Amino acid sequence: MRTRTIQLISLFAFFFLTSPVLASRLINGTVVTEGYDHVVWIVSGGAGCTATVVGPRTILTAGHCASTGQTAKFKIGGTEYSAKITRHPDYNDSNVENDLALGLTNVDIVVKERSTISKTAPKVGDAITLLGYGCTKPNGQVDGKLRKGDSVITKFQGKDMGSHKESGATLCPGDSGGPAYISVGGKDYLAGVNSTVTVDYHTSYDERTDVPTAQQFFSNYAQSNGVKICGVNEDCQGTTPTAPTCQLAASPSTINKGQSITFTMNVLGEVTSADIGGVAVTAPNWAMTTTPPNAGNFTQTGKVTGPGGSNTCTAAYEVKGDPTPTNPTCEIAANPSQIKIGNSTLLTLKAKGNVTQAAINGMNVSFPEGSLSVQGTIKGQQQATGFVAGPGGVGTCQTTFNVDDGTQPVIPPYAVVPSYCGPNTAPNSSVMKACLGVIKRDGTQGLREAVKVTYADGSEEVLPLVAKTRNNSAVIEDALTLYANSSYQKDQYWVLNSRVGRVTYNANNTPVTLEGTTAGGELFSVSQLQP
């Protein structure tokens, strides 16, 4: 480490050296007449230094200029300000390490501009501009005038940068705490704080502001004191700041009703305020814990705001509670479904869901499966009703069974038995459906094919087949000649009336479509015959 040879301290506490007298130097600076009202002369404990305004209520100076807790006074435009000093926590007076200090005023400092602390690492060969209120020659006096001069970075030693330029500016007691500027993009950035000079006044040293220990000091100070510092948490160079961003996480993301959930934000960028669900949160945790009152699926929203604007982030979470009860359901079946009068069938009910009661035809049965035997007493189709109840409500189910008296139905001597049927799609027709069928005797012996039509009023008409002609073209079809069930006399002959129809088949010789005309002239057309 470099041992400090000269402290650039106050107007009242110079270290006078016995080195040869050099030409007037800052040393070698020129008096500043305007443009630097933010570079001020401070007095603390009877000693004087230079400092720079870097925020609305913050000044930056050297750590050896004042101790933590001391007050530094300065004037700008006739207004006097007082700043409470805080040294870098790792400041070491013996070797001038971390030679930085910040001062906090209780009112805003009125200046035309403020200096922006640099985060850019300087390089050997970079030009720098030094400013200070110090003497202009060794053992010289301070005249209260601000001067500036140019130099060039020649070396780096620890956290300091050394500078020297032939006939250039050199630091002198009183310049301590003043700024060293580098130019980045045509704008001045405060890259160092005036700290020491060699015994021969050859090389000046400035404590760098870009190193991590300095940047951490500035950031912690701004946060703990709630202040803005140019280049740390405020943009004072006129560039457009960007809005901070956030990511929100719920832990755990699924809870039971009555349990708590913690929402934590990961924040990127400069933040002035933040909240989760409207509840303010702060660094370093950016977290909020809550106990949701209701069950369900929800989305929590976080919001961060900074100089560049605001952004939001979300996290989904689920709160499980007592499930909403649902209506129970049931199924009921009769076995057998066909009985004779006097015989019984067994009605079996199966309940599903949360059930507290089950019944068949009003008689309680066990659940989830229960049975009831009923006797057939009345001929015809009978209906049985099942009933279930539970916390969610009630449910019903039905089934039917047939009861007959054991007698055989009377079969007419002649009947038409349909084979393929379908609904009529012909417009403006009172025919409801049409069927292909066979006229049978006593239900067994087939006599003749026929077409049977059913009208909308329920009446029926049979058109027996007289003849059909197969057409084996691309579409398999039969041309039909049908009896029209009426006749008329002509020239001493009785002539039967007839109608025409058509049936088409698929490759398996199964009838597909049927169309024709009834005896009364009604059109029928079935586009899809079904067995």
C-alpha cells in the first residue's frame, strides 16, 4: 500500500514542506469564474477542504477532511449550509485507504447543476480535470478562489489513480475532497476525489469512485438516508431513466383456508416505492405475508416505481377450502323388466355422491346400493322412481317395466312388416315417414313387397309392389311400380291405378334411399334408410 506523504487538508491545518519552491501551480490551475457553483469550500473543526455537490442534499469530500458525525459548513450564493459528515466505514487514516466521505444537509442545496459520480473505470492516459480551493504553490496560502487544471492519469495504486502532466495541474493543501473529472460521451463524470500529493508535488492521487467499495458506500448511504445521489440512484445527466422491473413469487403457491402465504418480489433497477397487493414493501426483502380469507384461485400483483416509471408483476396462488357440496345422483333398474300380473320384479338403486337418504317409490332403501321388490298388479308399462338426498341437495332417477296378463296378442291374417324406414324430407308433403316392407300372412309367410307411408296425422297407406326393374349402372337402383290402391273403369276394363318409385343401394346391396308418390299424389323422399 502507498503511504500518504501529504494530506491535502484544511486552510487552517496545512502541512508545510521543506521541498524546493516550485513554480506557481491549483498549482498550475486557472481561476474558475462560472459553471462550477457545485464545487464548494467546506470548513469543519477549524480545517478547510473542497467538496462537490452530488445530490439535492448530499456533498462528497475526502475522508480525511472531517470525522463521522462532524458538521461541515459551506456557502453557495450567500446561503450557508450545514452538512453532517459520514466517512467511508473502512477509512484508514494511516495509509489514506477509502479516503471518501459524504455530507447530508437538512435542506435542499440550490445549485445550477450537480456532479455525477462515475461508474466507468478510468485508464492510464486518460485526461482528467482537477478542481480545488487549495494553495497555488507549496507552503502557499489559500485565497478562497476555485481553480481548475488539466492532468493525465499515469498510474493506479490500490484504489487511487495517480496523475501528472508536464506544466499541468498538481494538487496543493486545501484541494483535498475536490473533484477529478473524466469526460465520457462529451459529459464530465466525477471519477475521483482529491486525496494526496507526493512530497515533490510531482504526482497527485485521487480516490477512485468507480471501485466496488466506493460504489457500495454510495449506494448504502443513499438508501439508509433516503437521498438521491447523481450517478448512484439518480440520473443527473439528462438521459432517460428506465422503469424498474419485478418478479413476484408466492410461497407456498397452494394453501388451505386459514393458512398464510408469503409473496416475495425480485426487483431490478432503481426503485422509489414498491407494493404487493397495495401493501408497501421495502428492501432488502420486498416481501409481504398475508392470510387470504376466501378459498379459490387468485392472482396477486406487485408494483415497483422509480424515476423511469412503473411496472407490475403477478403470481398465481390457490386457497383450498371446504368443497362446495354437489347434488347426489342415482341409477335404478328393474330385473326382470317384463313380468306377468301377480309376479314381482326387483328394483335396484345405486346412489352416487354424498348421500344421507335413498328411497324407491317412496320406500327407504339402503345406500349406496339398495333394492325393493314390487309386484305387478296392473297390466301395461309401469314406472319406478328412485330418490337420493344429501348435503348438496336431492336427485331422482326412473326406470320402467312391463306387466301383462299372459294372453297372446291377436295377429291379423295379413300384415305389412317394415324392413327399412326413414323420415320424409320432401318439402310441402304431409307424409311423415316411408318404409320398405313385406306383406305377410299370419306374420310368417311373405307374400309381396310393398311401400308403407305414414302421414303426419298418424294414418297409414300401403302401396304393394307390382314390378321393379334393376338398373346396374354406376348407381345400383330399382325402378318401382306400385299399386295406388284405387282403380277406374275404361272401355269395359277395370284398370288398377299405379305410382312409380325408386330405391338405391350401396355396394353391399343394402337399400339407402327411397322416393316416390302416394296414391293421393303426395311426394316422399327418404335420404337415409335405417333397418
